[in-house]
Amino acid sequence: MDPMAIEVPSWVDFAAVGIGSLQGAMFAAQFRDRQLDLLGVAMIGTATGLGGGFLRDLLLQRPLVALSADWYLSVAVLFALLGMLLARLVRKIDWVITVADALTIGLFGAIGVAAALAQGLPIIPSIFVGTVSAVGGGVIRDILLATPITVMHVGSLYAVAAAAGTLTFVVLRSFSISVDWSALICVVVTATIRILAVRFNWSLPEQRVLRGIRKPKLVRPADLTGPIEKPRDL
């Protein structure tokens, strides 16, 4: 694989920022109880669309690409505003957010792994960078909204889907498949796994208490209602 020959097409970058900002704003707009104003929703959407790229560039120790041209922030803000509008117009918006989220992690995964390979990183670290880039926007979104981080919970398959997609990209490039097709198939694989996981409740095994290790007994208020013995005199 020639590292210098790996550069994702511009449409992937554009779509990643746009769709990421769109789904971030739609997701934030659902939280009516948080009393978020329009600026707050737009900021969360923008952070979601640019967050994965920021983490990718920090890992690769290079200048933030999103600050290198005007269109990154412009597209992020525009699609975040569009996301707010869609959240008000579309009644059943959950499936829209799921699909947009799946596409976002696929797009950022393709961009991240391609950037890492182009910088000369080995395959495993490149897949790691691509996976972090894929889930980074969602993590930042959840932190800003003070909600449980989705990637760490049972049933998300966020990181698994992203890792599968980035691995697919690497394999296809090793067979000299064009970057355009490799990126497209990476997005399809990632999005398909994520959507099917939501549809059929696929998940990794939940953390369980190891055998032989007893759970600590929690003291409930009811346990403290009995008679209290007086301390013995020493």
C-alpha cells in the first residue's frame, strides 16, 4: 500500500461533517426538558460534526483540518440548523437519527483510517485512529448533553461497527481497490452493522460479576430499623 496514494475524496469529508452536524442537532433537539436554546442546539450539532475530526487530528499530531478552510464550520453550522428544523417537522425522528448516526461513524471511520495510513502509521494503529474518529463526535455530543456515553453501553455496537468498517477499508486497499470504492464500502459496512444492531438488539456480552466474587451487600434503610444494641462497657 502506497501511503501517499491514500486520500479520501472530498465528498466523504463534506458528507461526514454535514451528516454529523445534522444528527447531532436532531438528537439534542429531543431534550426539551434541558431548555436548550437555538444557539445551544446549534453548538452541539456543530461539535458533533467536527468532533471526530478534531480527535483524529490530535491523535495524528497535526493541525486541525477543520480550521484550515472556511467551509468546515460553515457546513457544520448550516446542517446543524437544518437538523433543528427537521426535528420540528418530522414526528418519528428516531429512525432518522439512527441512520444519520450510522452514516456519520462510517464516514469518519473511512476518513480517519485513510489519514492514518497516509501518515505512515501501521495497520492496527490506523484502525484505532479510524475507530476513535468515528465515535468521537458522538462522545462529545453525549458529554455536552450530560447523557450516558452511548459507545460505552450495551447494545450500541458503535466501536465494533466502526472497527469493522475501517478494517474493511484496509483490506480493500491491500488489494489495490481504489480509495473511492474502499471508502464507500467502509461506510456501507459500518452503517449496516450499526443499523442492524439497533433493529435486532445486537450487543456485546454485558459485564458480569466474576464467579467466586460475592457482591457487596448494600445496606438499605429498612435494614436499620431494628433494635440497636447498646455498646458493651469496656
